[in-house]
Amino acid sequence: MSTFTVINPATARPIREIARTAVEDVDAVIARAKHIQRAWAGIAPVARADALRRFARVVEEHVEELAQLEVRNSGHPIESARWEASHVAQVLNFYAGAPERLSGQQIPVSGGLDVTFHEPYGVVGIIVPWNFPMTIASWGFAPALAAGNAVVLKPAELTPLTAIRLGELALEAGLPEGLFSVVTGSGSVVGQRFVSHPDVRKVVFTGSTEVGTDVAAGCARELKPVTLELGGKSANIVFADADLEKAAASAPGAVFDNAGQDCCARSRILVERSVYDRFLELLEPAVRGFTVGDPALETTQMGPLISASHRTTVEGFLEGANVAFRGSAPSSDDAAFGDGFWFAPTVVLADRGDRIAHEEVFGPVVAVLPFDDETDAVRLANDTIYGLAGSIWTENLGRAVRVARGVKSGVLSVNSHSSVRYWTPFGGMKASGLGRELGPDAAEHFTETKNVFFATD
Ligand code: TXE
């Protein structure tokens, strides 16, 4: 059997060999999922809810183990990894409330009774990237299962370990075998089979805009609905009337969290020209003080990049760039972490036409650009193909409302950088995606509406 090696990005040392699933084996998993899904959809809603609550409890009991696994496989700082593992349990708990609430409608008609049903699609294929392996997977599988679907999940080649463990925990929690299957392997084989297989009736994809566009085209050929969560180049807009100390202190976390490998990273800081110099003065100590190093330590704020080749890509963005200042990272002579894929947080002063002002870096590099007034700020914020997240810093309520309505992004926050709460909708506009995940309606997104008319005459 063909395998690939999973590497610890903090040390560059191998962790485990993982199977590359062949197409025939993917087909067998899908066939089993199709079979078990009928029974799952047929049980009482409360039984589905109970099963998901049990799954949530088992995940809760394994938060530390899952977190430690993510530290090794992804280099996430332990505190972040604990948050991620707990988040999976919370997402499961939240959507465990959905089965009894997937109500249809009764629509007034003459000569009978008209009602709608939310029917599950059947088998849902979920394709996950390497940046947040556990959380992004749960945004798909929890509501999909709650709605009565079976799930086949493909983790990224670089980071399959927590997904594999979640698959085992589902069985420990008593979910029927085959209902939630984790299928490891390459995107071009396993991921593409989810797209092309006629029995996978919906696909959820998170990853690059390039591959996402391909996945959507493949799904279109099969007339298969698809949810896409893609790249971002989100703006952190700082007006002169903002609490500058707070805005500057929080800006590094908003872009360097997860080493910038976050689709919501506020990777462009747009600063009103009159406070541009003052803001940079405040930003510099915050960046230099950002703690980069051993992900196992609770004091660490940022770990390594995910791979050597990704580090090369990120480095490429600094060619010809005007670097203002940088934070620190373990160097090659560090005994424990010298071989890891480290990259120090970097602040670049950019011009509007620069590549770094438009393209997603997906690393700890932030571009700072000045703007003139509110209209200019909105224009600049929207000057990208993406539209995922963003932050607005101002003490003027009217301006906050106007700018929040003017910026074409799916998830915005004012005087904070929050993006993800499992009970609020998440997703992007423009090249950042299609459809929404999380929030009160996510389980319904994994159903098709059926309308039935019962004649009474
Ligand atoms: O993503 P891919 P990668 C961006 C980011 C990053 C770049 C590449 O800039 O550097 O994308 O990351 C599977 N059919 N983002 O290589 O290739 C693949 O196996 C079906 C931004 O991880 O898009 C993996 O499971 N599936 C983004 C998943 O798709 C395929 C998050 C994502 O892989 C496939 C991640 C195919 N033909 C990366 N090819 C964000 N902004 O959140 C690959 N896959």
C-alpha cells in the first residue's frame, strides 16, 4: 500500500506513515456510507441528537490528547490547540440540538394539506485543508450528521492525525461504523472521487481558491451542491478616531495567529494617514513582543509554518518588499527546533499596486497601507478579489455602521477581531467562497426541501 509521511513542522522530524487510499477503496467507503445513512436518517430525531451529544462528550474527554496531537502534527501552540479541540465538542453539542428543530412548513392551499420536509442529501463529502484540521472538519461533519447525512471526510495530506482520531472517537461514542469515515490520501484521488462519485450528493471544500474553483466546476458537471471556504486578504481598518493603543496591541494576534495560516488573517492593516506614524510606533513593540517558539509551551503565541515548501512560498513575498520591522523566531542553530519551518513575524510597508497588498500570503507577513478618508478606506478594503473577514477600528458609531455595510466581506468585526463563533454564520464573498457554514441554519444547508401535497377532496 502506498503511504505518505507526516512531519512535525516544529522539528522537521517524521511522525507517522499514513495510507494513500486508492479509488476502489474510496468507493467502498462511500458505498458503506450510503447504506448506513438510510438507517441513520430513519431513527428518531432525539436518538440522532443523543448520539451526537455522546460524540461531543467523548471529544470533551479527549481534548488534551487531541490538542497534543495537533501540536505535534501542525505546530499549533498548545493553548490554541486546546481551544480547537474544545471547539469541536462545542460544535457537536450545538448541532446535536438540530435534529428535533429541522421543522418544515405547512403552507395554506385549497383542496388539501401542503407540507415541506428537510430531507438529508445522503452522503456528504468534506475536503479539509491543513491550517485548522479539527475545527474546519467539525463545521462540516457536525451539522451534516445532525441533518441525517453520512459523512466521508478527507483531511489534508500534511495534517491528517486529529481527523483520524476524531473518526475513532466517533466509534467509541457509539456512532455506527461507516457513518462518519475519515479517508486519507491525496486531493487528486480521494478529493476528486468525492466530486465525481454519483453517491456523494454534496461537497464541502475548504482550501485554496484555485483548487476550490476546480472542485466547484467538477460539482457543476455532476449538478452537485458545493460549499466553498477559500482564501482571504482581510483588511484591519484603523481610523484616526480609534483607540489606537488597543488597535495596535491586538493587530499582531489578528494576523500572526496560527503563523498567519488563517483564511481570516487581517493581513492588510489600513491606517488613516494622520495617525499612520503613531500607529506604526505602537505596532512595533507589539510585533517584537510576539512569542514565537516551542508550540508545547503555554506562553507561546506562534508556532512554525506547516512545511518547508510553504516557507519558501512565504519567503517569496518578501522579495523587493519594504520590511519595516520583524519579530523573532528560533534560528537554525537552535538545538531543539533548528530544523523547523520557522518564519519571524514581519511587517511590510506596502503601496497599493504591490503584490503583497493583493495576494494571500498565508504566512506571518502583514502589509500596512495608509488611506485618506472613509471613502478611500472602503475602496482600499474592497481592492482585492477576496471578501472573507475584516476589522474596523473607530469610536464613531455611524462610521462603524457605514463601513461595515460598505466592505464586501462575509464576516466583519468592529473594535475586535472575532471571526468564528459556532452559533453565528461564517463564510466569504467574492473569491473567498460560496455558501455559509456554522450559525443557526447550518444543519438546514445539509438538506433538500421536499414539498408534499395531500389531497383532502
Ligand atoms: O490547499 P489545497 P493547500 C491556500 C494557501 C495555501 C494554499 C495551498 O494560500 O498556501 O492554499 O494550500 C485537497 N480535488 N489555502 O495545498 O491544495 C487537498 O488534499 C479535490 C487557503 O493545502 O487547496 C486538501 O485536503 N480536492 C485556505 C484540500 O483540498 C483536492 C486554506 C486543500 O488543498 C484537490 C488552505 C483536487 N484536485 C489553503 N487538490 C484558507 N484561506 O483557509 C487538493 N485537494
